Amino acid sequence: EGAGIVEEDFPTGFHLGITGYHKWYMMPAKTHFIHFTQSRSTQRSHSETENWNAPLQIRTRDNNVVTIDVSIAYRIQEGKAFNLVQMGRQAIYRDRVRSKALGVLQAELSKLSSEDLQSTKERLERIDSTLPVLNLALEEYFCQAASILIRRITFPADYENKLQEKQYLRQKANLDGALTLQAEEEKLVNIIERQIGAAEKSKTEEWEKKLQEKSSEFEVIIAQINADAAIYASTTKA
């Protein structure tokens, strides 16, 4: 049908191609990853599906600068890779996706406060709301993100010290509360032990009294039997 890009993605396998007439473009169908992290950004070059970058520097809603490690998993939309070739973006789409992802993350994560970043619930809710925004931005490059993962959050040193102090005070308060509950439980146990001891003593005294009464009764009965036996014996002998 003449020169141009066939508007179709061909899966792995055998396909008809005429040398000198057809040209094949290989596009990765597997999951791509964008990493914004200090751990390996300077130790590893970019591969076909992995893009390593420095961690994000985000200014929070309460004006704190926070370093955040984030990873994004995405892939080319199924059946749409030919569009990238058609637009001549097959070699640059990864960098464009990275730029879009960086802009969206900086805009969306900066809506969190420092307190929000410390809350797992708040972080997950922000990630859930960011994913659709990111995918809308990636439509231009026929890609779709599957997930966003916050891997690490680092606050400035002075703020970290304040957080540690706050965490220590929170843990101390929890410990004090636990010790208070322990003391209350020990007090309750002591009361119960005393009640059990008193009940045991009362029962012991009651049974000792009953045993003594029964013992006295049996002694009287035995004495009477002995007396009757003595009378019977003396009478019979006589």
C-alpha cells in the first residue's frame, strides 16, 4: 500500500516481511520502571526498560523540603506501540515519560504536609489519587502506569531530630500508659488473691469446726458403745 507505518503491533513470532521493502521496529512489551532514588541512580546506567534518577526533592505544604525515593511501573499500551514509531518517538518516549512523571509527582506529592507523609494512610491515598493524573499525562506517549511506590522519605536533619524526639515522647507516653494498666491489673490481682485467701481461710475454719463437731459426736458414740459393751460383758459373765 506504499510507504508508511502499518497501524498494528505484531507480537513475537513469525511474520511476513520483504527485505528492502519492510522495516521492523522492535518495541519492548514488558514493564518499564522509572526509579527516583539515591541508592542506585549513580551506580547503574539506563537499560531498555529501567530509568534511574536522583531522588525527588519535594517542598511540602508546610514548607519543608523532603527527599523522597519513588519507583513507577509502566508499560506501552497494548496495541499502540506503532503510534510511537509513527510519531518518531520510539527512541525518546522513555525520557518524555520520565519528564511527565517527574512533573506529576512534584505537583501531587507537594500537596502533602510533613504530618501527612508520616501517615501510611495519607500517603497511600495520595498515591491512589496521583495514579490517574499520571496516566492522563502519559496518554500523549501511549503509555500507562500500573503503580507508584514510595520507597523512602527523608526529612532535613533538624526535622528528623524533632521527629525522633516526638516519637520518643509518644513511645514514652505509650509505655507510661502500659505501666499504669499493669499497675491497675496487679492491684486487681492482689485484691482477688486476698479475696481468695480470705474465702479459703473461712472455708478451712468452717470445715475444721465441722470436723471437730463430728469428732466430738463420734467420741461420745464410741464412749457409749464402750460403756454398753462393758455392762453387757459384766452382765453376761455374771
